[in-house]
Amino acid sequence: MKLRLYNTLSRRIEDFVPMDPARITMYVCGPTVYNYIHVGNARPAVVFGLLARLLRRNCGTLVYARNITDVDDKINAAARDAGVPIATITTRYAQAYHDDLARLGVDAPDLVPHATAHIAEIIAMCETLIASGHAYAAESHVLFNVDSFAGYGKLSGRSTEDMIAGARVEVAPYKKNPADFVLWKPSTDDLPGWASPWGRGRPGWHIECSAMAAAHLGETIDIHAGGNDLMFPHHENEVAQSTCAHGGKIFARYWLHNGMLTFGGRKMSKSLGNVMVLHELLEKYPAEVLRLLLLRAHYRQPLDWSDSTLAQARSTLDGWYGVLRDRADVEVAAAEETVPEAFEAALCDDINTPAAFAILAGLADAARQASNAADRHRSKAALLGAAHLVGLLHENAETWFKQTESGAAIDAAWVQGLLDARQAARAARDFARADQIRKELAEHNVVIEDSAEGVRWKVASTSESSS
């Protein structure tokens, strides 16, 4: 199926045509690991992880890299505050990042390059840029010469004045142009550092990704992706240094950027105190609720995060899991699952998840309404195939309904004991006692459903309990 993507560089939707279908390359910017990530950091991993699935299904063999930045001033500060080496901080939080994304249903990339493992490549790239006149050494720093690259600003569409203001960096006296950016900087004895031709120091942030992408994917890659907050200065600087280091070759053929998260309509920020930490959210909500919400809006648009949008995502999943519970008698093997063409076509149209989820809702309705055995099997196979492609409906339906909204399991033995007592009361025609038991369960947010198949129960969602 043809895949179409919005290319930030051209500012239009284009057909995706890989350089080599036998080796499609994609690089996604990962986190700086000095603490747990906030939920906004998870959006690119979720969205572009889904893109990786689509690429593998429709375009060829993919090599997908998502980096770890493990040398940075924020890491240095965290290590100093904790009184430990930076590796203690980076190892802990890199592992937490991988674990939390796995819980969120994000497939692991093929490659996870770390900046500190590529110091030699970073130094070599700096030397190449200096030799070609695109960078210069000054006071133990190496800086990129922005004036040497005519294409600077094309990706972000910013003027030089806007870029200088937007970078919010000190205009050091040793810079030839205020917009020149650091490739290498000196380290004092109390900071991490490596030997280099310019003295002991450490890399600037931007060149790390250029060096890692070149080392693992090549001088020209198919797709580079990340949050739109990285478009400038990070991605703009990557384009400049990579293009100039590789003799004018295109660095990335397609650039993709996801929108930012807001909370109650306001940008998430530490100063506002509204940053939502993914690690903590995973302890409070089922992972699929978080995943659905991260995918629900189109990836290029802002995504508002709130209690109401979380409740909506839970309610939607309750409806779809309800269909699976009602169709528990219909067995569908993994090999029998199908992905409807319209559903995949929506995803292949610039990862249009809103359109895809509308189709998924229709598939759930079709599975709910199917009457004969063949239609029940076919519709359930389509519902599961579509949902599994986007990383949803992997839970057992009965288990799903027997957990609280925070994802914690309720005491099933306690509930079953009350249900048995209710059944005995009804058999003895003690309906007052039976109603009392129903009320007691309702007070614990447990809803009883008397169906033709017998009595079953679930934990009510917020929308159900408030209605």
C-alpha cells in the first residue's frame, strides 16, 4: 500500500519512495536521560513506532535507530546533586525509558546508539568540518560557521534574526557570527570530558545525532523524525553540519515532526507545574489508555491531555473490549487476524489515526451486530487485526474489566463471594438481601450484569459511575 507523509522540508504531503527498499533508514531523536521522561517525550516514540510498523508492512526492510543522549549539562547537574558518576544517572533513566515505553506497547528500535559511545566519530566530524571551512576552533571550542552554509534556516523557515533570538544562547565574543553553534566545548576537571585536538572537552548536543546517524545509517537517510520543538535549533543544526561534513549530500530526505502536548489547553512546562511524568502515569492508568490518547489526535497537531480526555480514552476502550467479551465464544487465531484495507489506507495517509480510529469504531459495531457464525468470525478477526496493528486490545477482555481505572486489579475472590451470596439470596427469594449485595458492590464501583450467559461483573468507568 502506498505510504504518504508530510515532509517538513518541502511543507507538503509526498509519496514515500525509499532510496533502497532493501534498507530503509529512519532516525528518531530520543531523550536526554537525567530523569524519568514526561508523557510528551513518549509521543514521538509511540507515533513513529507506529510508522515503523507501516514501513515494514508496506515499503521494505527497515533499519530504525532511536538515540540516547547520555552526556549533557542536565545530566551533569543530576549526577552532582546525587553525588554519583553520570553513568549511574544515565544507566538508570535510560533503562526506565525503555521499560516504560515497552509497557506502553512501543516496539524496540533496531538500534539504540548512545552519544558517549560515539566520541571518536564526533571528533572526526568536527575535524572534517574545520578542514572544509565550515567550522573553526576558538578558545578550546569548535563552532559551526553558519555563514558557510547557504541552506541554513530552510527546514525551520526562520530568518537569521529569529534563529539567533530563538536559540537563546549567550553570544560569546569568540563567535564569528552570533548564530554560530557549538560542536565541541571544554570541560573542567569536575565535568565529564574526553581528549581532543582542542583539549579535554565534550560534544555539543546537535553534533551527537549527526555523528550517530552517519555511523549507523549512512550519510543520507530516508526519514528523520522528532517533536516539532526540535525543529529549531536541533534539527536545523543537524542539517547544516551533516550536509557540510558529507560534501553537500542530502542528510535526510523526509523530515517528520509531531505536535506538542498541552494540559488543559496550556503548554506543559515545569514552570507551570503541569508536567505529567510517564512513569507515574503508568502506575495510575492502564497502559492502553495512555497509548490510545497519544495516538488519538493527528500526530502533527497539538494534543491536549486532561482528566476528561483520559476518561474518554478509557470509555472507548471499554466499548471495544466489551465487544470482545461478548464475542468470547468466537475463537480467532493470530494467523486469522486481518487488517481491513480502508483502515490501513487511513494510516498510510500521513498516519491519519483519527480516520483510522473512526474505522475501528465501525469494525467494533460490525462485530457487535454480526449474527451468523461466519460473520462473527470475520468481523472479530478484522477488529483484532486492526487494533493490534495500532497496539491496542492486547489484554484479555475479562481481565480488562476487572481492573480499576488506575489499572490495579480488584479483589476478584471478594467480588465472587458476594455474587455467590447474591445468587443464594435470589434462590431463597430473599430479594432484599440480593439488592443489598448489589448496592454494596456498586459502592465499590463494581457493576453486575445479568445476561443470558449468566452473571458477570466489571469495574465501572468514570462515565458509567457518574451517569
